[in-house]
Amino acid sequence: MYFPYLRGKQYELISLRELSEQMSETGIIHPIIEPVKETTSTLRITCEQLVDAEVSFTLILNPSVGDLKGSLGEIIHFINEEVGDYEQLHLGVLIHSNTDFVSLNQSLTELEYNYPFTIVHLSQYPDTDSLSDFYNDKTVHFNLFRDPNLVRRYRRYRSIINQNTKVILSDPFNSKPTNADYAKDPDEFFTDEHNFYHEDGFIGFSDYLTIGEDFSDSGFAPYAVTIHLTYLRDDDQIWIRHFVSDSNEDYSDVPGTYKEALDKLIPFINEHNLRSSACNEFRRQHETGHYPGLGSVKKLSIIHHIELIIGVLN
């Protein structure tokens, strides 16, 4: 299975809505949503559509970034009021080295329904007794590990964690300071986890897609426009190609710089015969000269990556 990890920003959520039918049909995609904005209508509508499509997904209760960091009570209220008794929903908990399990458990008593859990281990938790106590009365379906060696190195972890719940979480996206910097390495290795996660003892794999783990909520017009697109090579490795505009002196003509990036992308996807719904939309934009806005470009990159993984796993 594949567990795409997305922050709950507008276009990340819209990408899940547009993929809901595909995810429902295949049953091999389980999105992880870390809400980072005040519980907006976009999150509510997305959850409703995933529920209607009977998609299994996780909603993180204790975000580590964004406006909702430290707002566990607000997210629990949202789940009680807006999601309700949906058996495919998993409650996600981020585990850091300083996680306060006592306060966490106290907050969880406010939940009105009995949901399974997804635990995301972002670092080693030193107090394994408290971790073990936290697991005692919970049904944990998935354990995501940012460090895949954690359960191998520490015997105490192996006694706590059900080995049939382990998922490897990685960040293969090589984030650069500016969009123009992606032109220095336009073609990069992305991942081959889909080939080896079973061999390594995991039931699935997860990543931060073509966005990366680094979180930024600042919005500004970029000098350069870059389209990030993953693709499968003949050797079964997934690589990522960065299509960067050329006229990057200022941000006076973002639609024009987007067209420059799109002019580079179209020959590539045609040469490789890439037929995802996202690539077809890129072709349509190129033919019509339509500029959709950079949020939509990111959405298409996300959709393409998930569709690529669906094809690979199938």
C-alpha cells in the first residue's frame, strides 16, 4: 500500500477530492492528512467526499506545523461534528521525542467514536513504558517510521509494535532554496521503495510526494516557475524531472514563465507517452494557452504522482 502524506492546504486537499474515485476503486492508497489551517470548509468537504467514496484515510490529531499546531481539541471537535462514525477513518498521532502521552490520552477521551489509529514515529521516543501504555487500549492499524531502523535497533520497540503494521516514511524530494535552483539538477532519483518495502519488512511505504517534508505557509509570486513531475524508468526506479522557466529576472509575468516551463514539459511527457489525467490536463493547458495558477500546478503534480504509484502497484 501507499500512504501519501499531505499537509491540509487547499490544493493538497483538492487533489485528494479529484482522486477519490480512483483511490476507492483500487483500495491501495491510504492518504495521511495533517491539517495545517483552521478547520476550513475545504477540509470538511474533502473529508465528506472521501467518506462518500469509501476511501480509507488518516487525519492527524496533533499537527506539528501550521495554524493548528497544539490545537488537538479543535481537531477532535471537528471530527466529532463533521466526520462522525466513519469506520474507514484513522486517527493519526505524531510521536516526537518529547510527546506527552498523559495529556494526549486525556484529550482523546473527548472523542465520541471508537476509531483505529495510525501512529507516525518521527523520532525515537525514549520512554518506551509510556509508549507501551499508550498502545494498550487502542487499535493501531498502521505505524509509520521516519527512521526505518528504529524497530530493528531497539528490542523494546519490537515488543510494542505489531510487525504487520509497519510503514516506511521517507522524504525523497530534494528541496532547493529557490525554484531556479532546480535547473542545476533537472533530473534526479526519487525512490525505489515500491520495489523493496516488502523485503524490508514493511506493509507499505509513504512519502511527502513532490512537495517535500519542509513546510512553508508563505505565499509570494516566484521569479521562476518549476513543474515537478515523477516518472518510472525502464529499471523500475522512480525519478523526478524539474521543468524550470528561463525568464527568471522578476515576477512581472508569472503566466509567461509558466508557459516556458510547460513548453519544456510537453515534449517530455509526449516522448515518454505519459497518460495520467494530470499530464492530459497539462497538454490541454499548452494547447489553449491557459494559465491555471500555481496552486493548480502543484495539485496536478500531486495527482500525477499518486496516479503513477497506483499504476506501479497495480
